[in-house]
Amino acid sequence: MKLIFVKDVAAHLGEEVTLRGWVRNIRHSGKLLFIILRDGTGELQCVAFQPELGEEMFDAAKRLTMESSLIVTGIPKPHQKLAGTFELSVKSVKSIQIAEEYPIGKKEHGPDFLLSNRHLWIRSPKQWAVLRIRHTVYYAICDWLNNNDFIRFDSPILTPNACEGSTTLFELEYFDEGKAYLSQSGQLYLETGIMSLGRVYDFGPVFRAERSKTRKHLTEFWMMDAEAAFVEHAESMQIQEDLIRYVIRDVLAKCDTELTILERDKAALEAADAPFKIMTHREAIDYLRSKGSEITHGSDLGAADEVLLTEGSPVPIFIEKWPKEIKAFYMKRDPDNPDLVLGSDLIAPDGFGEIIGGSQREDDHDLLLERMKAEKMPLEDYQWFLDLRKYGSVPHSGFGVGLERLVAWMSGTHHIRETIPFPRMIYRIYP
């Protein structure tokens, strides 16, 4: 018995093979039975003919239901009508477990029902495709970083202080040590790593207690944060562009089937693999106002602004040099205009919004201390962070990539809740 996966069928044409999986769909017509089998790597039509299978096994196979588990043996061959597609001429069928009536049928279901049945919904073709693209995006990011001198440096999830203010942190009691928080970013800890390893990154879950109900927000999501010593603002943006363009190419190369299932415009992704645009925050505001937006200078960009800004652009756009008042304390000021910071947000086309936030970091101890005092930050909690500027400080930059937002753009998925196996939002923590 030669066990294979659906993805490997083309290499075994004419051979007798065995596959294991679940019933995606089943129908019969007279003496013919058609089973769509899925096994995690793909789907395959299995065709059983009663005279070849035998009446007893044929009748048993007809009792299979959607999502029943089974073992099928047969001979793969090219599909008679679909070029490049294969099917299995069935020799035997063995059920492992006959599934009860599956709650997710062919009819339309609302998002609340589907989210309550997320443990089952992830079996559907589109969710399968999105999650496989997520896998590809994750490893593409890691591959690029690993091949460009970045070292994995895991930052803690439990932290004694906030990275960007405590208003959006999940708080908990930490034994006798007082308050602790679930991390909203590994950035501050990553900055310690560059003084040892040069270029570092972490990749894991982060938590933000924002009461946001938009299609782009989760309370638990995955973030890749990277920091690099001796890298300044412009070089950091180039690193970010090179990384994202690598991800685009990897998804196009490895996820053709998944993109097809999702009806993703592959030409649009291909077009995005080109030099990204760069605009200053002031230029972006002027452009938006020329298009009828009422946004003012000194304001952050809203979702509608991001859509308007990228309308007609095939590539992402960097918005750089933001007003210091709306950016974090650790961002380095622009030497040409101290009212601005050397920071950037990368906005994806087609309304998918911000996928990266980054900046050059302030490397001067006294300037950073002055800002922290101005913001009334508890200096004793951040002394270790200030120490980095006392013992061999260097120019350095970093950025964070939101995995789910990047997956949403790559896959063309409208709502971010479908880009993570089990979404956590302000109104949902089940299942």
C-alpha cells in the first residue's frame, strides 16, 4: 500500500496508491459514485464504479457523509475534461468515521454563526487557502530576514511596562511583583539585542486592548518586529521594501492554487512587486485635501484616508516624516525639522491599510531622557532602556510588520478575522 498526499498525485499516475482524508462532497448517479476527498494538501475527485468496487463496498461508500473520514485506494489518472487536473479511479473505500450532519452546509451563513463554528469553518476551501497563505507569508518573512543577517531574538510576552503607553494594555497581577502586562510590541527588548547581535527580529503574538471594531483590528495578533544597528531611516525603508517584495514573490510562486480559490487578482500582486512610492506626511495631507478630504495637518490617517491615498496606486506607499506629536517618544527627530520624526508607515493598496510601522530610534541618551520626563514616564521602569544609550549607543532603526494585515492583502481577504485561526476581538473569545 503506497500512501501518498493529494499534492503528489501527478507523480503517481497509473500506480495503485492510497489516500487518507475527509469527504468534501459526495454524489452518486446510478452505478457511479463521486467523492471529493481532501487531505490538507489539496482536493481530489475519486470516482467509484459499482461493478469494479462490488455491491457491498459501493453501498457502504454511498453512506458516507460530508466530513466523514476515510481511506481510499485507487489509480490516479488525468481528468477526462479538465487539463492539468487528476482524479482517482477507486479500487476500495474504507470509512474511518461517518460524520454526523455537518452544521456548515452549502447555504449562506452569517459571520457570527461561522465564527462560533470557527473550529469547523477552517475546513472550508477559502479558509484553508487563507491559512496556507498565512503559513507562506510567515516563512517568507523569516527566510528573508535569516538570509539578510537578522538573528531571531525572542522578546518576552509578559512585561513590567508599556512600549507605547499603558492605555491599550492587558493588565494582570504578577505574583508579589505587582502589575504586569501582556506585550503590545517586542521593540524595546529587541533594541537590547542589536548591541549584541547587530540585527535581530522576533515573531509572535502581541496584545492590544483597543476597543476597535474595524475590519482591520484584533486584540491578539502576530507581529514581526525587527531592529538593526547602524541602519538609518532611508536604509530602513529600503529593507522594509525588499522584505515585502520578497513576500509577494514567494506567495505568487507557492500559492497559485490558494490564490485561485480566493479569486485573488494575481496581476495586482505582480504589479506590487515594483519600487514603492514615498510621500512625506505633509505631502500626503496636501494630496488628500486636494481629493476632498477634510483631514488637517498634524492628524493621523484614518481608514478612509488610507484608501483614498492609495487609490490607483499599484504599489504600497511609504508615508514618512510624521509630526512628532502623534508618534512615539523613542523616534528620532528629523535633523532638518525637529517638529518631525524619522518614521514611516507603509500603506498597502486596495484599502488594506497600514502593514508596517517603523522609524529610526533616538540614540542620544539625554534627548531620550528629556522626552521621557516630559511624558511623565516612570524612569525607574525604563532605566535598562536608557542604559542602551550609555554604553556604546549607535544609530539604529526598526519596524514592525502586522502578519494578519499582510496576509489579508496577499490573499485579498476583506476582514482580518479570517487571517488567523482563532480571532480574538472585543466581542469574541469563543471558541
